[in-house]
Amino acid sequence: MIMIEKPESRFNLDRFFEPYECIQSSRNGSVSRSRFYKYVIPKLVAKNKPVFVIETGSFHSSLEDNGGAFTYVMGDLIKNWTGGKLYTVDNNIKHIEKCKELTQPFSEVIEYVHSDSLLFLKDIAGAHQWDLIYLDSMDLDLLKPLESSSHHLGELNLIYDYCGEDTIIGVDDNYEPHTTIEWYSDYGPNKDTKVLVETGENTVGKGAYIDPFLIEKGWYRHTELDEPFHNNVYCYER
């Protein structure tokens, strides 16, 4: 009888993550993002099956630029360890083209989709029972954050019924209550002007509406992955 070695028996997280150590700095919330990766990746490997991952908002800057690198990291993991497929969707064709260029070594396991994420999720939601959902599409503007918060809750609502008992949900770009952020606006007459933004009593970010929605439905948020007073990736499991 031939014994097939399980992926987790060969997988070494430190060795896998070594090329991505550059994203661990405190800049742009990378401490929380690094913790998210190091928690999620071993769980995906341990499933011993092809995994299906969906990402809204595609990777379009270099690793050294601290761009998050989700498409790149997951493409690497899926091609070289787990098998499966990663879907990445972005409504900016330049982001999609740059993502294709940056992630070319893993392109065979990635489907690049140029579309509004809400339209795409409506069509693709039932295609798989998802192992990991990562929501990071509409840019967050801390001077008017609720549009992005609403958009991301809309994304989750479209795919929620296809989450299994072991689905993991990640939501990027969140600032916890009582946090002061130096913010450079990308919009309007104050573009490129630094302002101080106070979050007050509530979470401010892409997951501001998702967080109470999931908590009410019995999901657990891994607060141990957060970095206080910095940009955080929120991670949820049932």
C-alpha cells in the first residue's frame, strides 16, 4: 500500500512566509495582516483538499510597497500546497492587469475578474462552498467611511449563504474605537492633505457594519490578531 504524505506534514509556515516578511512592519496595518496570514494559512493546508478562495479588490503593488499581497500569497499557497482556485475581482482594469503581471507565477490557479464586485459575487456565490472570503474592495476614505462599510456588508450578504461551518472571513482596513489616525485624503478639495481622524466609540473601516452582523449571527472575531491603534484585518470564524 502506497502512503501519500499529507501536505501539512511537509509544510513549514516559517519557510513559506519568508518571502513575505517584508509585509510585517507596522506600516499600513501589516502587523495585523501578517498575523492573519500566519493564522489562516496553516488551517487551509490542514484541510488536505483543494481550497476555494475569493478576494474582492486585487493586489496591484509590489510586496515591498506593503500592498497587502493577498492575491500573491494565496496564489503561491494554492499552486504549491493546497490546490484549488482563487478568484480575485476588481472594477479597475489597471489593477487587474497589474495583478496579472505581479502574480504571473501562480496565474494557473487564479481567475482574474474585471467587474463590479457586487455583480460578480451575485453570479459566483453558489459556485463553491468557500474556504476563505477576503473583502478588500472599495477604498476606505476615513473622512466619509460609511460608503465603504455599506459596500462590504453588501458583498458579504451576497455570499453569506454559501459559507460553510469552517469558512473563514477576512475584512481588511479597520480601526478600533478610541484610535487617532493621521489620514491623507485621496478625495475632494483636501486631497493629499494630512488630517487627524478620531474613531470615537465605534470601529471605523470596511468591516464596521460586517462586525456586528457576524457577531450577532454567532461568529467569533479573532481579536488576538489585531494591533491596537493600527489598521487591522478582522478575521472571523463560526
